[in-house]
Amino acid sequence: MNKTLLAEFTAREGAQDEVARLILEYAKKVREEEGNIAFDVYTRSANPRAFWIFEVYRDEDAFQAHLKAPYGGPFNAALVPLIEEDASVLTFLDPVTRPDLARSGD
């Protein structure tokens, strides 16, 4: 089963351009990971300092490999002084299924 999450953080006033540069460089590396399916970077229309990153990994093992990648630590160390939060706020997501649409015998 895919591992899906939303990472959120808010750039400090005046730091949004540097945050955008950092996250886009990081995104290039993450997208090259064997188990990465999606790493999409957004800002909120109403607040361009609010960043949302939608991430999907093949499975838990792929997500764990992502966490161990050598470029993650330096990225986070560079990001933390530029954002309002202590770290990215992670929300793990599960797909919604409709039991009434499930076919019996599958």
C-alpha cells in the first residue's frame, strides 16, 4: 500500500523565495528516489508563505528509505531557520474507500 502524506510549513516573512529555492532543489532529488511516486510542491493561494508538499511513496519501505537519504538532514537543517514552525508538520493520509462499491470475491 502506498504511503501518502502532506507536509506543511510557513516561511518566515521575507524568506519565501529562499524556501521555494530549497524545496524545489530538494524535490528534484526526492523525485529520483526509486520508491517515490509523487513529490508536489504548492503554496496556498491566499498565503504564498504557506507551503504544502504532497508526497506519495510506493510503500512503507520506500518511505523509510526516503527518510534515510543523505540529503534529507542538510535540507531540514537549512529549512528550519527559515520557517515559523519547529519542523514540517506531517499529516499521513489514507485513501477513502466505499464499501458499497467493493466487489465480493475480489
